[in-house]
Amino acid sequence: MIGMNFWAFLVLSVAGVIAAAVIHYVARYRILEGFDGFLGKVIAGWAGAWLGSPIIGHWFERVKIANVYLIPALLGAFVGAFVVVATAKAMAKALAPTIISGAVSQETRRAA
């Protein structure tokens, strides 16, 4: 799908928007609250949808639009958007200073 046409791009974009909307607004799984968080999920969802068919496979020939298999594309879009938020949350938690009983931990004191 490297040389895709406009319709395939549009189908992947819609899959990315659907995945981003469900994860951002329905499940409320987010690291950034505003539109920038939603847009980041749309981009990650598009990339996941683009990789969905080649990696997951070609399922359900009848549910294919513009040479894009919808089930693997939607699964890939959800995985792509989820992985971006999960990675950002893990990095934020790992890089956050540790506070114990109102005092800064030893690691934070050494770093300062």
C-alpha cells in the first residue's frame, strides 16, 4: 500500500478518526486533554490502520473498500492510537520525580 490512491488514504483516515474518537472521547484514555491529543491519536491511528492489513492479514473480502480491508485496518488503528498514549503515560510516570511523604526521594536529590 505504498503507492495508495486517494480513496485508500481516505478510508485509512476515517479508520484513524474513528479509533481516535473512541479512545479519546468515549474511553477517555488520554495524556493530552485538548484537540492536540486527539490529533496525535488520529495520526497514530492512521499509521496503525496503514500497517493493519499487511501485518494482521486480509480478512473478510466482502468488507473491503478501496483495496483496504476494514477489519484489520480498524484493529491496527485502535492499536496504534492506544500504543501512543500508553507509551506517553509510561514515559511520564517513569520520568516523574518520586515524592515520598512530602519529601523528595534520594534519586531526585542526587539529580538536582
